[in-house]
Amino acid sequence: MKRQWLLYSAVSLFLVLGHGTMSAQKVDYSVVSVPEESGTEFTQISQPTDYVCMPEVKRSGRGVGWFSNRILDISADGTQIAYLSYRNNTTNIFIKDLAKQGSSIQKTNRTAVLDFSYSPDGKLIVFSEARGKDNQVFQTTADRGFVCRQITNGNKDYSPIYAHGMGMIFFARQENNGTSIWSYDVKNNFLANYSQGFNPYPVKGESAFICVRPNAAGNSEIWKVNYETGVEECIVSQPGRDFSSPSISPDGQWILCVGSSKIESGSITYYNTDICVSRLDGTGFTQLTYHAADDLSPVWSKDGRYIYFVSQRGSAEAKANIWRMTFNY
């Protein structure tokens, strides 16, 4: 990743992480799964009328780049899924009941929500919104959502997420010299800057978070940073591949992420995005999806048995939907 930048358009959002390639028009999106995914069950959760936002993906002759921020999350009791939806020229948070799978309920009444996450207790939602040249972080209640408290102002802030004790909100701030992880202290409104990176995710029981960083070759890696001791370690990295969107499984054993992939068939080379996991110590890396569609924004179910993500798979028209896959490890 030679450069990284955050872009917002009326329909979609993306953070370019790598490079990109072949026309997506040659991809058959209609199949639900491919032979390499044998043993994994895929279930479509949303419908085209839910207007699920598809994180935008950019391709060139050398790889793929994508918007890496969180646009899905599961409620604290595990019964609902929240997602970004584009309707009436606005992007807002909607919530769908996982058992009923009926219509969705709108939870924010904004113009251009970029990303969001639930608080650990499920009572609050923190999100970022594009406003002019800036992205600002807001907090709202999960049950109503229309009254918002502004957390940051006048910067390019995104990827907000609560610490497990709910005393801090971590987020990424993009500045001229790169992107770094910050925190907002809920009690005293104090802002702190920790280290280079984006897509922060707190580690439960530790004064640490995992995040994404570019290496010297320009590829994105997943790091663990202890912000009390200053110890930093690279967890997920492979030559020529980019990784983003990390989250930790409910049992604290696995890191879920998105990785760039390359499909080769004869003279055709096609780059896309797939879902991967590794153990928290970096061992046991496994690619879980192999579909030519782009699988993005993965999140864990509360029991760790399933992974929810956004993909065009199963749609001949390449329409984005929320999918659920089994996690068989």
C-alpha cells in the first residue's frame, strides 16, 4: 500500500489498501459457493430491498484495494444485525432481526454514515459520518438512535469502537503524515494518540488493541499494540498480500480479517477480497472463502459459531447482501 486514503461517494465508501486488476464483468457472481469452500454453510440474511451498502473495491493490473471499515455489527444479545443501507440519497444504520429476517428498522437519520459499532453492553452505537471534507465521530443510543452526541470535530476520524470497559472510544484519524490510532476518554473528554495504524479493535482483558499498518513494501499487516507497555508485534503478514478489518472472536482465540487474493485461470488473473482467520498469536492462518465475489466487513456471531459478511455472491446482478457462514474450527 503505497498510499492510503478514505473516499466517500453517494452510494459507497472505500479505503484503498493495495493495488487492483481484471474487469469484474467476467466474474460469475450467481453461485453461492465454490468447491474450495466445501464444508462451509452459507446463508443469505438480507434481501435486495434492504439496500445493503457494498464497500467499494478498486482494481488495477497489480492487485485490489477496498474500503476496510466496519459496516456490520451484531447486537449484544446476538438477536439483531446492524448494517449500513443506502436509501433516499443517504447512508444510515438499519437493524434487522436475525430470527424473523423481515423488514429493517432505521436507527440513524443522518446523511452520510461511514461506519459504526455497538457498545459492549449493547446500549449505544458509535459511528463516523462524512461532513464536507471531514469525518466526525458521534455517539447515539441503540434503541432510538436519532439524537446524537458529537465526539470529535474538524478532522478525518473514522473506525470508532468502544473499549471493553466502555471508558474509551478508539478511532483512526487520518492526517497529512498518515493515519494513527486515537482514543476518546468518555469521562473527561480527553483525547490521546497512540501509534500508527487504522481499523482498531480492543483486546479484552489487556491494555492493547489490534490494528492495520502498512509495511515498507506497501502491503497492509495486522499488528497488536500494548499502549501501556509500548510493546508492538506483527501478527498477520504475507508477502504481496494486504489484510484489514480485524476483529477478535468472542473466546479471544481467533482474529477474523479480510485479505487480498489472486485467482488465476489460464491467461486470466483476477484479484479480489476473501475472509481469513488466524489465532491471536499469529499461528494457524487460514483462508476461509475463495469465491470470486468480494467478501468484506466480516463480524463474529456472539457465540463464535458464525461469521457475517457483505458479498455479491449468489446474485447474478452482483447485488450486495449480508451473508452468514459457519466457522468450523
